[in-house]
Amino acid sequence: MSITTEMASRSLNHVGEILCGDAVQFVHRDDSDILVLADGMGSGVRANMLSTLTSQIFGKMLEEGAALEDCVETVVDTLPADPLTGVSFSTFTVLQIFHDGRGILFEYENPGCIFIRGGELVRIPRNEQLISGKAINTYRFTAKVGDTFLIMTDGTVHAGLGSLMSFGWPWEEIADFALRGHSEGQSPLREAVRICDTCNDLYGGAPGDDTTVACVHVTGQKRLHLMTGPARNRADDERMVRAFMSGDGTVRRIVSGGTSASIVSRVLKRPMTVSMDYGDSDLPPEGHIAGIDLVTEGVLTLARVIQILKEYADPEQVGEAFFRKLDEQNPASRVARMIIEDCTEVRLYVGTAVNAAYQNPDLPLELGLRMNLTKQLSEALEAIGKKVEHEYY
């Protein structure tokens, strides 16, 4: 079994604070993917320093190949504690999922992980162990494709405390809320934003505690092929299309550009039709070719896709309004949604022929030069954690 993960997080700062007292770090190793979430005591600069110290110790050691158990012991030994209460100045949760499916979770004084499998909440058997005198909850399990893990700081369970919710937002209610909003195929950021924004509402828009929700999806390899532009030499059309169509039935395929669509239609001997439903008056409508998931116009649509991906790359600015836009039924939103929520890696098949229609000097540079647009697309894909490969023709 070979699995991978998609990870994302969303945070709210304590009202009046510029810095968040929570810190999140993602570590990707050859054998596993790791999420570290730390919560510094208090708020503001001091809490930020403590949580950052915690996450960076974990991150550095894990990147160098240390075992997670050794990292936990080092962090517990290193973190300062309140001299009066003995309470550590930072709490943490660390989730490690190996590519062979093994999983391990360490929790220290953070709310419990919400684990969703097959549309149901699942409790992982817990073991408590003492590490340097601290009680650490340890969970070992076997992950499966489709599993979702939601990890939080205590700003979630404190949401609405003393106002809308007399006793805060209980873990059980958060878990039920997460389960009701969960569906296969949505991005981890969408799930994290949904819970975090609800916490913000319960706080009345003025969070009384730093609040972070991190989401991990366990997934297999999900490939997407995107073809844009004609090959430099017409003789390479068939080779380009055959490469684009390679792979099994799980590969998603997008053709971007009218000339590219005509080439695919001709080589595959499959007719192309054009929808009369524009969806967005600023974008040309979609086309349809049997066996291709999506056929769109090229330059204008890709420019809009890049804009959407750049917005998504800044998770602190992404909210429910962004996901409403992502769910719109227009070609650019559909391409962006397929990239964000239905693939882990993208292979771009780029034709390098000069298309005279794109050389109009009145067009902005980013629209006039396909190679520049492809470069921007690659950068936007990498910025949101997608693996990108290129083939040029």
C-alpha cells in the first residue's frame, strides 16, 4: 500500500493581537508526512515565540530523520514550565502517517483529534505514557485512503465561552459539526475553514483565544493531465495527444484552448461539441469531447484559474466566500476545483507553436505569451503543494 496526504490549516488570532499564539508545521519525508500543531500559553508575542519554538524543534528533528518518539521527549525536556503550576508553556499535537499506512499520534494537553472514516466518527484506542514526567496521549493505527483527521487547539472548545455558549463549544458538538459538513473530495482547507469560521462566529468576531484547526486527508495518488497549445510541429500532434491520454482510468484530463481541443478531437477521432451555457459572461463556454473531463478556452480561462489558485495559496485569507466562488459553475472555477480538490500531481503537456492570435500587442503580457502563462500556472500549483511535471512539444 502506498498512500500520501493532503494537509491544510486555518488560524484565528486572539482579538487585538497581530501574531497568533499557535504554530503549524508540515514536514514531508521520504517515508511519511507529518503535521505539528503547537499552542503557546497566553497570546501575542510570547505565545507565538513558545509555539514557534515547539514546532521548529519538532520540524528540524523530523526533517533530519529523527524518530517521532525521540522528538517528543526532546520537546518535553526543552520546553519551559510555569514555576508555580509546573504546566508547560506550550501544548502540542503531532500526527505522522507513513506511506505504508502506519500512523502515530501524540497529544499533549490539546483537544482530542477528530477522526472520520467512512462517514463516521472513529475512536482510536488511546495509551497514556509518561515522558519526562509528562502524561502524553499516544495513538497507533493503520490509516486508509479516505481517512480524515482534524486537529485543534483549545481555542475551538473555548469558542463562545460565557456568551453564546455558556460552557464553550464542547468537543462532541465540534465533532458532530465536522462530520455533518464532511464529504469525500473536498479540500482539507475547506474543512478547516468551516470549523474555524464557525468558532469566529461563536466568538462574535472577537476571538478570546488563539484558535487553529488543521485538517489531514489520507489519499492515494491522484493525477491530472492538462494539455494546452499546439505542438511546434504538426507531425508531433499525435505523439502529444497519446502522451496526454496515457495512464489508467483514474487520471483526470483537461484540454485548455480551442486549437488544442481541435487537435485532440482530430487525433482521437471523437467529435467536439460546445456548450451554449456560458456560466460566466467573461469566459468562453466549455466544450465536450468523449473521454476528456473538461474542455475549455485557453488564455482567458487559465489566467482566471491562476488567479483562483493564488488566492487559495494564502489560507489566512481564504473563507467561505472563496469556496462559494470555487463552487461556481464556470470553466475556470471547475478547472481550479479539480486541481484543488481532486488531484495530488499535475502533468502539463505544453505546445510551443506560435499562435498568431496570441501575439496581439494590445493583449497584456500574461495573456499574450502562453509560455509565461504556463510558468505562472506551474508556480501557482507548487505554491498549493501540488507536484508538477512538464512535457513540451
